[in-house]
Amino acid sequence: MSSATGNKQAAAPASTRAKPANKAEAAADYLDGRLGIYSLAKANLRKIFPDHWSFMLGEICLYTFIIIILTGVYLTLFFKPSMGEVVYNGSYAPLDGIRMSEAYASTLNISFEVRGGLLIRQIHHWAAIVFVAAMFVHMMRVFFTGAFRKPREINWIFGFLLLFLGFFDGFLGYSLPDDLLSGTGIRFMEGAILAVPLVGTYLSFFLFGGEFPGTDIVPRFFTIHVLLIPGVMLGLLVAHLILVFYHKHTQWAGPGKTEKNVVGMPLMPVYMAKAGGFFFLVFGIVAAMSAVASVNPVWAYGPYRPDQVSTDAQPDWYMGFAEGLIRVMPGWEIRAWGHTLNLGVFIPLMLFPLVLVAIAVYPFIESWITGDKREHHILDRPRNAPVRTALGAAWISLYLVLLSGGGNDLIATHFHLSLNDITYFVRVGSFVVPVVVFFVTKRWCLGLQRRDKEKVLHGRETGVIKRLPHGEFIEVHAQLPQDKLHTLTAHEQYEPVELPAATDENGVARKVGLVTKTRAKLSESMFGEHSQIPKPTAEEHQEITSGHGHH
Amino acid sequence: MSHDMSDDKLPAHGAAHGHGETAVADNPFADPGLPAHLPRRTDIDERAANRAERQVSLLFVLSMLATVGFIASYVSIDPDKIVYIFPLGHVSALNFALGMTLGVALFCIGAGAVHWARTLMSDVEHPAERHPIEADDEVRADVIEQFKTGAAESGFGRRKMIRNTLIGSMALVPLSGVVLLRDLGPLPEKKLINTGWEEATPATPIRLVNMNTNEPLKAEDIVVGSLTFAKPGPSALRPAGLQESDEDFQQAIAKDALMLIRIQPEDIKDDKSRNLGFEGVLAYSKICTHVGCPISLYEQQTHHALCPCHQSTFDLSDGARVIFGPAGHPLPQLKITTDASGYLIATEDFAEPVGPSFWERRA
């Protein structure tokens, strides 16, 4: 009897888990037994996220990426990535009877015959424009607040790669319809590839499957645009988000907030509702934009022919700075030994990634200068890192100057300016404007630091004017509450690294390497007395507040 | 490099934060700790909460109505219908209706969810502890030990022959992938150097044919101040001349396209250029030498031609010298003359490659 029971138990041992209260719990139990969802949910269901408007910028990137994937899949159902020639006889009368590629004809079909096709095409394009713009602004948010510092440097690189790939996928995307504008963009790319020394001609022939334009480029771009790059981006995006969860979000300094905690509201329910709702807000706004604002009306340009072009040919905005580089560069060409080195095109081609890489490597340069190996989860206010903020502002100004170079023809026609003058301005401005912006921004930050110090030590202006017994008028200042005082003084201030003494303890001259010297110089320029205002100390505050009270 | 960096120039970590909830009385900057939660109106007033609930529900209902509107628009509006909508102007009625209804349907879901979160869900802030990303020393030592054990057991370091041959095979195997890319395209050979005009010889000249009318051009068709686009006429290789229906039309026209202008011979500053032309009629390549855009803007007073893509400007009265912009060298000029019937002909190819520069291009 007892042995029989024992056998029965061995055959089907009873679960030690409590009986599920309802069907939903039973389903969760089922999944947990196979996927381990309870352990996953334990760490994440009530995960705390801090709240600040600037933390939504990354969400816009994520959501527009999802919108692009959804609408992109829809477009592939109708788009024919082929350069086979057809004679158009669709419903858009102005192009009736015109020879064109199937790619262009099917784009017209999506725009005029597929109901809602134009809307989806425009949502796809608008979302791409917003996607890259949001990545830019998100990256700037991370840059100016120092959110790239340890432990987040690798996530910064993931984000940078997403931006870089986003650029290229955007370019490939607007190249696909094979209209006159996109074909001109591809021609530009061919010219740029040809400028590469030694291998450029071969690269061009391999990419185009022969001479430009050939019939391979659209189908090849299509695969890269819909499969290769989005696949890589999806992987990077997932890694980016996993790291955001793993590191826990950064937060602003404030009462109760430390480097060892994160203060905010739980994922479920608040951020599920807010972030989930925000997806619909973004999607709704992009859809409404696509209802009222036309983007890339390819039917107006006509099919691509290498001997035709329209004026004001412009790439999408994010390629505008590359366009500026290529437009303002002098036409330097070196011809020697039977070869031509087209520096006028090759230098801009190299500068284009360099401008982007310059911002990508900054976190590593800064951490080398500070030598700081600690984790940082409290964000810097931009004013409290004046040199970093000034460098970022200078970089943005360079970007904008080059962008204006890329739109020199539009600026010339809209503002009745000389195209040549704009080009000369951009040539000089690319060097001068960032320097000016650097110094202005740095001074501005120092001014704001002084104001913070003033506020901490002397309180805020109340607007109340008081007359003293001896006749002097003063404005009454009120002490800031402790949480404000804490917030304004919570930031850390580095001291510049000093070179080791010129001689060691035995009086022998010490060899100081160039690297060490450079680091000390850079450190001095970032944290020296001209680059930050010493923050108020408790002693200074006490002296002023206890001595003669408010003044 | 890192070993010579000491921590003494770093600010004391957490000096301003470490006090937490126990603010020290003599430090006015000490962290006072998390502020108390201030209730919202909806937290304390049931009527306000009910009102918020109705607002959220109203937004969700609006979304439902908009989706119905989307479907109704899809079914009922003709895709060709154009309507005037202020201030947009004339727009596709279907695109506008679908976009606005979809936009409202999506936006209202989002607005409802966010309003719900902001008014009715708890807004009490909680602190959660952070843990250092770095593992502690014990874990670190353990992992390194495990790795060393694994490496030792594999014999990777000890059996050098296995190691070296493995590295060799792994280094070679990707070559197959590289080799497979060879057939992406043919080799350039002379393709960038020759154009469709290469068939032209003094014995077998090729006529210049108007790009738009397909008619052969006479010198008198080209008047001062005009800009005419031309392509190659009949040749042995193309008995009908270059036609749009030709399979390789796009590749051919990308190199063969000409622009013809006429300048009074005495106004032509460059002797070589004057000799390549015929009685002041000059045939330049239409393809910009910068990155290959077709040049399409011609200033008849100054004889300047401008590329609309990057604004390279060429002086066509001076051998198409670059006078502004990023182009690196002049536009190639095709030598032309006339045949017995007075038609413009070419008797040889361009003397230099057309279009953008490339490494193999000879000066």
C-alpha cells in the first residue's frame, strides 16, 4: 500500500506551487515553468524610472523606428525594386506614355492607385525625418548632461552607430523610387566613390554592376535598405534598451537623489501608460503631418535620366551637412603620373564621417582627461561643465554652418543673397564660427555658474524694496530652501591634474612624457580657474547668513 | 597610463550626496531627503477623479469614432479626388481624410493613456537602490580562475600546432566570401574613358542629333544665346542613333550627352576651344566634372554654365574653365565640324574622359 503510493508520487510528483487563483495566474504559471517570466518580471515590473521631459527624446526615436518598420513592411507589398523599363499608363496623366523604371512606376502606383498608399509612404518618410532628428536631439541631451559617462560609454557608441546607420538607411530609402531627384543623389554618390584613390573606379563598378547607372543599383539598395541595415539597427536598438534597463536611468540632482539610488515612478502602471501612450501620440502626430504636409512628391520630378536634373536638388536634411561639405570645398585636383587625385571630392568624403566621429569619441577623451573611473548616474547641468558644453555647442554650430552651405542655393533664392558670398562665408565660417561659439558658450556657462553661486549665498530677489534707517534702499533677499541649496551645490568640481614635480625625491630630473603633459594641459583648460567658478562652500554660506543677515 | 593617475584630484565621491535622509544641521547644503508627496486634486476629490475618468474615456471614444471615420473614408472617397482645404491648398481628399482620421485615432489613445497616468495613477515617487555594475573582487577572481581552468583544459596555449593551424584556417576562410563578391560587376577597363562618340572617325562621322526632336542638327540651328542638348546620331553600332528604347540608353546618355552653344568666334577667348568648334558652335559635355550632375543652366550674356547640384560654374567662352564652385577641371569639349549636307558631325571621341574624376584618369 505504502509502496504503491510511493510509486504513484514518483510518476507524477505534486507541484509544490500554490494553486493558481484564476485562469490568468494559471497561464502565467505555465509560461513561468517554461520561460522563467517571474524572475524577469520581479526585476522589471515595478522598475523605477525618473521623470523629465528630456528623457522622452529617446522614446521618440524608438517609436518612429517602429512606425518606419510597420509602414515599410506595408510599402514592400506594393513596391517593385526593379529597374526594368516600362511605359507608364497609370492614373497620373502628366507622365502618361513616359518610359520609366518599374521602381518609379510602382511608387506612382502606391501614390495614386493604392488607397492610403500615399499616406503610408508619407508617414514612412516623415517618420524617417523625425527619427534622425530625434536621434540627434537625444544624442545632444546625453552629451550636454554628461549621461555618456561611466558606465554608459558603450551605450553611447551603440546610439552613435544607430544614428550613423539611420543616416545611410535614410539615404538608401529616398534613392529607391528612381525619380529624377533620387537618381541625382545616387549619381552624386557614384562621383564620390570614384574620387576614392586606387580602388574608387572598381568600387563603383562592383556597386553598380557595371557603368552608372546600370540596372542593379535599385534592387541592391532595396535589400540593404529593408534587410541588412534595419537588421543591424534592430540588434543595436535591443542592446541599447537592454543597457538602459541594466544601468537604470540617470537622474537630475535633487533632494533625496544620490549616485546610489534612482527616484521615480514604477514601470507598471505609470510608465506603461505614459510611454505606451506616448507611442500613440508620436504615431498620431506623424500621421497627421502626413495628411497635411507633402514629402518627396516624386511624381513632380519625373523618372531619372542621367542627362536631366531639376534645380534646387536637395537631400533630406540629415545629409545636408555632407552636401555643404561637397559644395563649399574648393575643386582641388592633383594630376600626376597618369593618375588623378580628386581632393575636391575625396576630402569632403573623409570629413563627413570625421565630423560625426569627433562627437562619438568625446566621452573617451573626457574620461581620459579626468581620469575618473567611478560610475556617474547624476546628470550634469550643462553650465557646470562649461568646456564640454562649449565643445558641444561649437560642434552644433559647425553642423549648422555646413548645413547652410548645403542649402546655399535655397538661401540665395529665398533671401536674395549672392550664392558665391554664401559659399565664401561657409568656407571661412566652418573654421571661425565654431571657435566663436565655443568662447561665447563657455563665458555664458560661467556666467550662469556665478548666478547660481550668488543665489546660494545671497538668496533670491524677493522684489520687496526696503528703506533702511539711514536712507539706503535695498532689495530684500530671501534664503533659498534647503532642497534648492542642495540641488544647486550637488555637482562635483574637478581640480586640474598637476604634472609631477620636475625632479624626483633624489633631485634627479623626472622625464614627463608628451601624453602626460598634454593631459595636464587639457585638464587645466577644462577645470582650471578660467573654466569653472568654485562652488560656494558651507563656510561661505554660514559667514554671510550668520554675520549681518540679509542685505 | 592609468596607473600614474591618482584619485586625489577627483572630488570626494558623494561628498554632497552621502548624507541621505539624515541632514546634518550645520551643513546648509545637505541633502534634505525626498520631499513629501503632495496629493493632486484627483487624489483627494472623488468628483475630480470621476471627471478625469470621463475625460480619459471620452478620448478613447473619440479614437473609436476616428477609426470608423478612417474606414468610411477608405471606402467612400475616390482616390483621384482633389479638394481645396485652407490653408493647405489643393490636396488629395483621400490622403487628407485617411491621415487625419488615423492621426486622431492614434493621438486620442495616447492622450487618454497619458491623461489617465497623470491624473489617476499613483504619482508617489519611490527610490530604488542602484548596485555597482562592476562585480566584486571575489566574483572577478572566481571567473578568471574558471577561464584559466577552461583554457588549460583545452590545451590551446600548450598545443601550438593546433593553435596556429586554427588561426590560419580562420584567417583564410573569409577569403571565399570576398572572392564571391567578384562577380558583382565587370572591371572598369576603358569604360569610363570612352564614350558613344568613339565610333566617330573622319571616314565614319557621327551626326549630332537634337535630344528632343531626334533630328540631326545643322550649324545654323544653333543660334547665339541658345542652349541645345544633343546626342549621337546613327553609327555602325547604332544604326538608328542613340534611342530611349535602347537597352543601354541610361549608361550611354550618362556619357554622351552634349550641350551646344554658339559664341561669336571673336568672343571665344581660348584658341584651342575655338578650333574644336565650328564657326563658333561649341559642343561641350553636359556632364559636370565634379560629381556628374547634368549641367542645365546657361547664362547667355556671360556664357557661363552652372551645375544646379553644387553650383560649379564654367566659362564656356574660355574652354569651359571652372570659375566658381567645387569642380576640379573644365568640361571636355567634343571636336565638331559639318558634313557635305551641312549637318554637324563629330569625327573623333572626346580627348579626355567625361564626368567626374577618377584615379585612372590621365591628365
